[in-house]
Amino acid sequence: MRSLCLALVCVFVAFSSNCQAEDLLVKSCPELIRMAENFQHDLRAIDAVYGSAVEAGNMDRIKNYKLRRGAVRKELDSVMRAIDVRGCVKK
């Protein structure tokens, strides 16, 4: 019984993390590519501001930008996986 409950929890967690990826799969290829470009632009901007926070030694800003960068990177990775699954970019 315990292993069944554990299996159900694992399925629920896996399903909830894939909901966003499923939303991305219904978007058009041009929209996915636009989203990826925007996330890449956001990462460049965050890196620039992060660099100035490091130079200033402001630990609060450093932590904030590290968290923000991680979130944007995760979003970009999801979009890139959706682009790959959809076959939007031909090799």
C-alpha cells in the first residue's frame, strides 16, 4: 500500500511539472522561436545587471539576480525542448 501511494505521488509530481511543457507544445513554431529569443535577451540583460551587482558587492542584488537567472534559464530550457520536440528548426 505504501509503495502504491508513493507511486501515485511521483506520478502527480511528474504530471504537474509537465503541464507547462504541454502548454508549450500547442504553440506555433514562430511563437516558440520568438519566446526563445526573448528569454535569451532577458538572460543577457540579467547577466549585465548581475555583473554590476557583483562589482558593487551587493549581496541582496546578487542573490536576486541569481534566482531570476535560474528561473529564466529554466523557462528557456523548456522552450528549447518544445522547439526540439516540434521539430521547428531543421538541421
